[in-house]
Amino acid sequence: MSTTTTGEREAGQVWTIEAVRELGLTTDVETAAAILGIGRTKAYALARTGEFPVRLLRVGRRYVVPVQAILNLLAVE
């Protein structure tokens, strides 16, 4: 399984719990959005308004998403 620098999956692959866990401690908004089934544009709009479905960390101009927050939303221990 190969991933790009933004964590995007290869065409035809789905996000499994194992694949999400393999992301490490944090991921970017685009990857988090793909996992949650949200489009890129909508994800950034939600992030700007503070309505993204999971906690975001602002690091400079970037948003960073804790992977554990995604797993918690998906009710994964």
C-alpha cells in the first residue's frame, strides 16, 4: 500500500481502521476529510469556521488533525 505525502489513498482503495492508524499521530485536513467522506473544499470551509467534525490544531497557516480524534469519532478504541 503506497501513500502520497498528503496521505491520499491509491485509486480504488478505501480507508480502513488499520490504514488510519498507520497515519501516525497527526494528518492533514485533506486526508482527514477523505477518511470522513468530506470533500476538500468543504473540509477547509468547515475548518475555517470551527465546524470540522473533529478537533483541529492550527500550526502556523496549516491545520493538523490528531488521528486519535478521527478514531474517536468513528468509535474505534
